[in-house]
Amino acid sequence: MRGPGLRPGHRARLKQEFGLDKPVWQQYLTYMGNVFTGDFGTAFNGQPVTELMANAFPVTIRLTVVAILFEIVIGISLGVVTGLKRGRPVDTTVLLLTLVVLSVPTFVTGLLIQLLLGVKWGWIKPAVSPEATFDELIVPGLVLASVSLAYVTRLTRTSIAENKRADYVRTAVAKGLPRRRVISRHLLRNSLIPVVTFIGADVGALMGGAIATERIFNIHGVGYQLYQGIVRQSTQTVVGFVTVLVLVFLLANLIVDLLYAVLDPRIRYA
Amino acid sequence: MRGATHAKWAALATVVALAATACGGGDSGGGGGGADGIVSSSWGDPQNPLEPANTNEVQGGKVLSMIFRGLKEYDPKTGAAKDMLAEKIETTDSTNFTVTVKDGWTFSNGEKVTAKSFVDAWNYAANLKNNQKNAYFFGYIEGYDKVHPDKGEPTAETMSGLKVTGDRTFTIKLTQKFSTFPDTLGYAAFAPLPKAFYDDHAAWLSKPVGNGPYTVESYSKGSQMQLKRWDGYPGTDKAQNGGVTLKVYTDNNTAYTDLTAGNLDLVDDVPASQLKNVSADLGDRYINTPAGIIQTLSFPFYDANWNKPGQEKLRQGLSMAIDRKQITETIFQKTRTPAVDWTSPVLGADGGYKDVCGQFCKYDAAQAKKLVAEGGGIPGGTMKISYNADTGSHKEWVDAVCNSINRALGNNKACVGNPIGTFADYRNQVTQSKMQGPFRAGWQMDYPLIQNFLQPLYYTGASSNDGKYTSPEFDKLVNQANAETDIKKAVGLFQQAEGVLRDDMGAIPLWYQNGSAGYSDRVENVSLNPFSVPVYNQIKVK
């Protein structure tokens, strides 16, 4: 048995069946026509690409939700703390930590955490089950979020530190508002704009770019399907998934644009 | 603030919509111990739908080995073909065979296995319309060219060489003498199929029904398959465990990690990067046995530079310049065994495995240098060994082979590697005869017969004879062997043919590939069959 042992008759038949004997422009038009009617073709194992998507996207969306939650909760909290206490030991420590996280690639963090938590200490199962429930995705989500988390921390910190001296903050303080309210209503809200922009773009990146994390933790999501598609040269799978990912990117950016208005009262949409 | 409020709602609605799609879940059950214990095993997504005649890779093969039994079954240890569903297969002329199917066999849905179950399945497999990858297996049967023509539509629905003569008997007529043909019938492509396969094909594919020791309990494509022991199984090789759960892993490293963490019972593909740790991690729960796979270096006999009289000495010299032992030990960590013939150790001495190559497969720098010089030297002064760079880490061993040759010949320019980007491109160039120097070739046997290691690869015009090797003497001996009804004599003739191959050095045998597996301390009696598939039905759960 060696490689694809297709006989000439079989080859001719498959060519005809998949329309490969037609000119390229016609093949392209057929494909695009099918895509607009929701048919992304069939992967090499005989499964329709839409079926692969139906299995993969819910898993990856869950993973992304976990990762984004980590970014928001941990990243922004750390950013606020360090931004308010600039130059203090807390600030320096967190800055150093983020530097470490930024410089270590995700697959190293992933494998290390998998080995320590999964094999040595037995706190988690090293591989996620096919169902991939939220609790199983906490550790992979943290790994996936780690780099972005560091970015969010740094972005928030800079933004907070800058806005701390802004007129409206001084006004708010002068009005005698409680410190909590000044920070959450006035300072944080205005400082979040660059952070939200970053997180929005990150949603798309996390969904498509989780290839390393998904492979390490056995998550059958978009990254895994993309990887399989590339390895097996299944064009339909790759093109189909990338098309959807582009849509996700657009949608995420739309949400970001809409959120600007929520955060900054000066921005309005007619 | 009016606009902002609108935007707020829009944003909120979109977020909710996204979150809502993220629901779902469920849980998987574990297994108890003892005779009903469930074995969990690593798996890869099969590349094709799970039809017996459309599966030619090991992942789909695992499932077929559990849910199907054919006329013959290969002994998991010796590889010898033994009668399974066949009561007897008789022939007087090695061309016409009469098959009698054993009584009392049924599919797991209750349907009886009859002669028709086989004949219909074979006709389905051979028919061009059904796009079955293993259709060529039926190429020896008369009438194959009508149902699977090289051009155009089939002109017949069934092969004229197959005739049902009774409830349990049918006859096979071949186009040529092929004495060991019955021994090929253990291959999965020859499995019988129930009526349900044709009646509701889609339903069958989503939950295959066969006649093997296991039944498919559930199958979620791309993630896992649960197989359960079939208590009504009539064969002698009943399952020794309660069932097997095949789990798809994204990466074999992850599967290995899961094994070491105790969440998985069996990994049948130990990643190369873990071979150094395997004895520390698993101790004696690591299996490393030869599989029916041989790696060779083929030559482009269609290239005038590589097809000159007297060049057999050059090829023999090159073979002797390769230090197989050192390369298999250092690069492959002993997961390859140095080759001494063109077949495989899984055949056993009775099957035809024998040290035919002799001194020509032993490293001897001085002799190598002498023979290469006598053979006219390397054409053009430098030879390039072509390989595909995308899979299987071929670069490392090709570089090592070249180093070995360069060292033996005392010439740093004698040999270099020639990587080709992808496997698909590589195979295209090989099949279109575009190679300008030696190229790597791997062969995994279809069935454990010496014939399968020689005829498809070196017979003039054979389907996988990529180097276009041709030798009238070799062809003559193969024909004689196929016509010989005495299996022992047939094997002897094949070995003589192998001798011709050695004298010509039609391809340089490099090494036999081993199958590797590791298992948890929860299971025992784990072994690999000659196809490197775990023998699932023999695994016992403690």
C-alpha cells in the first residue's frame, strides 16, 4: 500500500464528480454560489464542512469566552491597581510578571502547565474531553489568555495613569465624589476605550489562533479543524473556516464600535 | 444620550446572541474493571468514511478489525492466514476457487452471513461508481476490467468471475494463476456486508454494523467511538473486555500525556519526541515490535544515467555504504530494525522472511568504495536523495544516510538530500517518473504474504513499481511462484526472485519500521498485530 493508489478510471470519475474537469472560473463560481446558500462543501472524510463547524465553533466559543473573561477580570483589575499605584512595588512586580508572560510563547506555557497541573500534581485532567465543558476549559482558557492578559494589564495601566491627571477626574474629585465612584464611573470608563479596542480584535485572534492551545489540551475546536484541514490539504475545510472567522472578526469590530458609545458619552451614533 | 442607548442595546443583543450559541455539553461514562471493563484507546479521525473497501489507513483499520471478520483472519502473532468464516477454499488449478462459508455466523443485527453477503460486498467494492479506494484488490478477479475500466463508465454491474452457487458456497475465477490468493482474503476489503449497508447507506455509515467481536455503541465523528463487546459473537476470538472507547486526540503528544496521567489505557503511536522518556514513564508497558512496513531507496531506471549496464555494482556499493545499525539506533532510537531482505520479519521464516541480502546490506566502507568505482561511479559525481519534507521527519535519516555514504566513499559531495515540499507533490513527481536520482520509498503490506512485498513493487509495469525496475528473470520467477500450488515451494520461488533483485540491487532495503504502543497499569495482555493495530479483543482489564 503506498500513497493514494488511485487508478486512472477512478481518478477520472472523481474529477468529474467534484467538477475538477471544468475550467477554474466555473469551479470558483460554483463554490461561491454554494457558499452563499450555506454549503461549504465536503471535507475529505466525507463530512460536510458545515457539520465540522457545528461541532467546532461551540467549543472554541466556550474557550474564547473563558479566555476573554480572564482578560477582563484579571487584566483590567491588575491594570487599575498598577495604574493607580504607579512606581510602587506592586506596579514594578506586575510589570515584571507581564514581561515574563509576554516573552514566553503560549505552547511553552501550555505544555508546562499541563505537565505540572495534569501529570505531576493531578489537579486537572491533561486532556479535555470531546464535550469540552466550561470547567474543563478554565486552565486552557487561562493559558490562551495569558499573553493578551499581559497586554490588557499594560494598556489599562498606561491609560489609567494618563487619565488620572485629566480635568474631569479632578472635577469629580473636587465635587467630593467618593473615591470608588471616581475610579469606576469616570476614570475607568474613559480609560477603557483602547482596552476594549484591543479585546475586540482579540476575540477574532483567539478564535482562529488557538491552534497551539487546542492541540496541547486536546480541544476539538476551530484551531484543530484548521490544522487538520491544512495537514490533509482539505481546501474546503480551510477556506470555509477562514470565511467564518473573517465574519467573526467583522462582528467583533462592530461590537467594539458600538461599545465606544457606551463608554464615552462624547461619541454618538445617529 | 439617545444614540448611545440604542448602541448599548445593539451591543448587548449581539453579546447575548453570541453567548447563547455557546451552550451544550454532556458527560461520558467510565468503565468498571474485570471482564466487563472498558478499555480507552487513542484514535485519529479516519480519513475516509468507514467502508471496508474504502479504508486503507490504520485509524479506520482499527475499527474494522473490531467489527468485521472475513473468510480468513491473520494470526495476531505470526501473521499466518487462518480460516475464520471460511470452512474451506478449494482449488485445483490456482485460478478457480470454490469457497464454502461456515454455518452459524450472523451479523450483529441478526442477519445471516451467506455466500451472497460476500459476493455482493465484493461487487460493490470493485464497482467504479462506488469510489472505493481499495477497488484494485479485486483486480485479479475475472470481469474486474468491466466494472472498473480505466476510461469511461463501467459496462457491467458485477464481476463475471464471482458466482453464488449455493447458500453457503460461491466460486471465484481469477484472470491469472495466483496460488496464495486465499491468503489475501483476510484483508478488511474482503469483509462481508449486511443488507443494511446498501439499503440505508448513510445510516450504516453513521453507525456501522458488522460481524466482528464488537458492535458500535455510539459514534460521534471526529471525537470518539464507543464499541461494546457483542455477546452473541459466534467466533472463537471473543472479546476479553467489556468494550473499547476510541478517543480522537488532537496530537499524539497529548494522548501520551493523558496516558502518563492515568486517564487513558492505550496509546498505539508513541511520539518520537517521547521515545527517550518512554522506559522511565512506562517501564515494561511499552511495546516495540516489527510491523509490515519496509523503507527502501528506489532508483529511477527510466533515467538513462541510472540505467547503464554494470551499474548494479554501483547500487550494491551504495547499499554497503549505509550504516543501517548506527542510523536505526541513533536517529530512530531502535524503532526501526536494519533490513536484511526486501520483505518483513512479520512474515516469519515460513512466510519467506530470510537474510537474502547478506553482505550487501552490511556496512563495509572499503568494499563499498571499490564496488562504486567498479560500477562507474555516481552519475554526475553527486546524487540527490529525494524525500518529502512535510511528514515523518525524513530529513534526519536522509541526511544521515548521505553522511554515511560520503564518509564511506571519502567524498563530501557524493550524496545530498533533496527535500520536496509536500507529500502530494513528492508522489506526483514520483508517479510521473520525474526523479533524477534515488528516492525514498515506504511500503506497508496489504496482507502478510511475500508476494505482496515483491510483485506490486518490482514486477514489470506493476502498480507501485515507481522506479520502473524491470527484469525478465524476476518476472518469470514470480509467475512460476504464483502458479505453484504448494505454498512452501511458492515461497521458495519468491525467495529466488528476491535473489535476482539482490543481484541487480533493484532497490536498496534500508530498515523495517516497528509499531510502538504504551499502555496503563489498568490493562494487560496488550499486543500489536502485524499491521501495527492493537489486538483489542485480547486486552484484559484488571
